[in-house]
Amino acid sequence: RGKELMERPYFHFKRLVRKYSRDIVLLVQEPGSYKSGIYQSGETTPCKCKGAILSKNRSAFRNDGGNYAAEDKILYMLQPIPHVLERVQVQFRGQMYKPVVDRDHSDAALTGVYVYRLAWVEPFCREEEHDD
């Protein structure tokens, strides 16, 4: 019985992430290519998924070091985001974020959670939302 307790996580992070997850959109840019010597950017594909996005508290800003905006967030997901630092942006509640730190996910097998720091980029508004 003692061995069973050692193999289980101490805390059920997956349950917390599921509880606080909301709809988010990952905007994934496909790799570009050269055509006639001119670089053409790849298309951007929206991908709907779930993630828990939380604000960082002030002590976390101080402990991490570096420059942060008050709008920066932390994203918790139950699956990894491929190529997260290269070609992905996150749209959530009308705001656009860029993952800036791909954390060490070696403990994901134990916790089942992938954590990303998101830097606020800009407000996101769709053209169809404007009433002209």
C-alpha cells in the first residue's frame, strides 16, 4: 500500500486545471517558404482548445525576474503546445498573448499539467465586431 501512495501525485493538478479551464484559441502560424526568392509567411490557423489562464500575483513577478506587464498571464493546459515559442499566439477574452517561456515539463508525467508564461501583446478585435 505504501508504494501506491508514492506513485500517485500529492495533489490533483489535473482536476484544478479542468475546473478553471476556459475556451481559448491558439493561433498557429504554419512554416513559411520561399517562392521565386521571396519569403512567403505561412497561413495562420485558429485551433480551439481549453486552458486555465490566471493572472500572476505581484510576488511571482518579483521572483521570476525580468520585465513583465500587469497583463501577463500564466497558462495551464493538460496537453503540450507544439512549437509554442516559434509560431503560436493565444487569444483569450479579447486579448492576444505570446508564449514567452517554454518551461521544463519534466514533471508533467507526475502533475499532468503543462505551464506556459504568456506575455500580453495587444487587444484583439475581429473585423466583424465593428459596426460601421
